[in-house]
Amino acid sequence: MGVFVFLPLVLPLTAWPVARLAEQRLHPRTATVLLTVVAGVLAVCSTVCLALLMVVGTAQLPGNPLPDGWSDREVREAVPYDEVAGRVAIPVLIAVLVACSRMLWVHWRVRRDAGRALAGLGNSPVAVLPDERPYAYALPSGRGRANRVVVSTAMVACLEGPERRALFAHERAHLACRHHRFLLAVQVAARANPFLRPLRTAVAYTTERWADEDAAKEVGSRRVMARAVARAALVSRGAPASTLAHFAVAGPVPRRVAALLEPAPAVRRWPSVFSTAGLAVWTAAAGATCSALSSANAAFTLFVVLKAATPL
């Protein structure tokens, strides 16, 4: 097992330059899918390795619930271990599980409360709420509830006719492409390993860019889309939860507007390895693959040795 068990804990550091390259050089759809998959793989691998460190490092501690064969001297020689790392892994793993569970619970609670608040408005795909706070966000379908665009009267009043069409097209794109799933996945991954936070930020940006591009095609004007994004950002309060896609994320708005004022990005599924975009793709793929192989190697080694040491 050796050093391989530690690699997935630090390999997410490679995501930092990859996130920046991907969001700048790849088509938003490609970047969103790539970064979400990479974040998920790296988060799962780092969590698995924390569990392995805990099991191996604490096998000889008094009162542990593991079989006696796991603390045998020959087994300890066959499986390198570190009792300090094992002890540290226990609270860290508990913190990871609590943080991820809390993220999922908050997401479920916000969707439930939002659905209940809109229950009396029928099944219209658009819910316009009388509210002086300007906001607009996409509320995914749930139990007995269809996809819905939620917008306040204050937000509608801030936009002109073509800009309103751009807003609704943007939110419909979020719902059609299920962007909330990507956002939730990277949020949970960032809770599992803080080194993955750049991927969370990057995916929050690329999902908005993805919706911008789809909405611009529907509206037929990239300039109108850019104007709608800029105007909404000046007054928007955002969505009730970070895992719900909304129209004007304060941070990346200037970059979104600048991108909309340029020609539409080309869609290339597999960029050349000799390009900057290709470098981002293949570096991300290599990091995720290395992390998966390292954790799989450590888990398989531990399984084989401990199975042999555990009496039937």
C-alpha cells in the first residue's frame, strides 16, 4: 500500500491550474462535465484513502472493533501503517462525512421549502413572485412538482422586453441541462476535500456560461444576452442556495459579459493535446486517473492482506 494511500489526498492540488485553463479555454459545456467528473473522482478517492488510513493505522489501538488478526505482527509488516496518521484520520473522516451530509441536507431543505412556498401557484413553468427584492433562479422538479423558473416582480421591472426573454431563456437552459446536479456534485466534493474548491468555483462559472450560450442562441442576440446579465447583476440577490443555478452570480459577471460580446465558442469534444485546452483536459484526466489507480491499489492491497488475516 505504502505511499499510494497518501497520493489521492494531495492530487487535488493539480486541479487548481486545470480549473483555470478549462474555464477559459474549453467550451462551457465541456468544461462543466469535465471538471465535475474530475471533482467527483478525486473526492471519492481521497475519502476512501482517509478510511484506509484510519483502518490500518488504528488496528492495534486498544478497544478497536477490528478482528484480532488485523493487528498480527506479520500483517503489520506486510501493510505499512502510521498510527499517528490513523489517529488523525478518524476526526478528519468524521468531519468530511458531516460536512457532506450537511451540504446534501441544506440542498434538500431549500428545495423542499421553495417547493412548499410555490405550492399555491399552480403548475405554471414560471412563477412571478411579488417581491421588492430582485432575483431569478431555476427550481428543479421534485416530488409532485415540475421544473419552474422563479423570478420576482422587482427583477422583471428592472429588465426590458428582450432582456426578460433572455432571462427566462437562461433559466430554462439551467433546468434543461440539469445544472443543479453539477453544482451539487462539486459542492459536495469541495466539502470532502478543500483542495477541490477551485473546481467548485470554476463549475459555478461554467454552468452560467453554458446557460448564457444556450440562451443567446434562443434569443438570437449575444448583445441582448450580455446586457441582460449586466443589468440583472447590478440589482440581483441571487438564489436561496449555492446549488441552485441563478441568473447573476456577482463574481464572474464581468467575464460572462465579455465572453458574450465575443464570437460564440467552438464546440470541440476532444481538443488537441498540443493546444492549451487539450493541456487542461489531459492534465485533469491524468490527475483523476492517477488518484483512482492509487486508491484502488491501496484498497486492493489492504483487502487481500486483511482477508487472509481474518479468520472465517
